[in-house]
Amino acid sequence: MSKVSYYTAEGLKKLRDELNRLRDVERPKASQAIAEARDKGDLSENAEYDAAKEAQGLLEMKISKMEEVYSNARLIDESQLDTSKALVHSTVRIKNLTNGTEVKYKLVAQSEADLKAGKISVDSPIGKSLLGKKVGEVAEINVPAGTMKFEILEITRD
């Protein structure tokens, strides 16, 4: 059974654009590389042909996985999000109870995650521990060094 993922309009557009690029640009390039390698002679001893066929297989596998993700993607209306608890596409400001630092993260689908942009996956350890929590609650995250505790300070839709 495939997993449903929730996307913003921007995230869904990026996913669709990447899938279209793989189908419309990369797939014909892979076919062209195979054709060029085939024209170079004996296929049984043609490493270039073997490499092109392997690259095509990997590309087709990537396209297939992206098609599955896209077919199970759902657009989420961020204006309708409940801000009483942390959900997908919530922006959560948290405080590390060990060192007192505060950070702000937007909880997103795995394919939209970008730590530099402050977007973490709901499938990550921190994301999983924040889901469903309310302001004032403490999320505990098990890490190799022990347990980290984060207090939820604020939940918004921005």
C-alpha cells in the first residue's frame, strides 16, 4: 500500500515539473545514448552500451517511484490548517530544553524537506515527535546520545 503525502501547491508543482523533466528530457537522452552506443559495433563487448542500458534502467526506476509518489500526493489548503496542534505544513517554534536554543521548522512531506530552508520531514525523528503536539507540550526525541526534549512555543500556518 502506498503512502499518501500532503503537499503545498508549490511543492506539488516542483514534483510534477521534476517528473516531467525526467520523462521529457532525460528519457530521450538515455535512449539516444543507447542508440549511439549500439551503432559502435559488437554489443557483447561494448561497455558503453552496457553503461547506457544500466543508466536507462536506473532512470526508469526513478521515474516509476516519482510517478507513485505523485499519484499518492494530495494538495493541502494551508489556510484551513488547525493551528491548535502540530500537523503537516504547520510552522512550529520549539525550544531545546537542554541548551535553551529556539528554532523554527515547517513540517513538510519527505520530498519537500530542506533543512537550510527550515523545512523538516514529518518522517524525520524530530518531525514525528512534533506531530500532534500542542503549544506548551514537550516532544521527546530519541537520538544516539540519549533523549532530547523540545518545548513547543508556537504553531502557525506561515
